[in-house]
Amino acid sequence: MSDNPSKNTAQDWPYLEIHQSRTHEPTPYEYKLAATLEDVFTKDGHALEDVVRGLNARKVHAPDGAAWTEESFAAEMHRLGA
């Protein structure tokens, strides 16, 4: 480990893994949702209503095929462990 904490790298902290909480490889749905969320956060905002509106505008639907609601988005984030 480096004597200078500001110069520590990922190799200095072997217990820090990029996907520590991942239990499986993401599904195509999860990859698409993540990419779309990144776009929504960048262009539309971070508020829950902005996220729901952004996902629906981009036609990225909830797992059941329905349009997102604040409740369904919160439930899906809970299910995914986010």
C-alpha cells in the first residue's frame, strides 16, 4: 500500500471489487435499464419524477411491459438491490 493515501490505487485495496454485490451477470434488460438510466440522469435529472418520465419517454418499460410509475420504479430498484 502506498504511504500517500491520495495515491492509492485499486490494487492497494484488494477487498474493493467493482461488482462486490453482484450475484449474477446482468441480464440484457438490466444492461438496457442501466444505460437508459445513465442517459436520463445526464439529460433529464435525478428526481424520481424525472427518472420515471425519462424512462417512459424512451419507451424502456417496466419488467411487466407497463409504463413506469414512481412506485414500480422504486420496487424494481429494491428488487435489483440498488
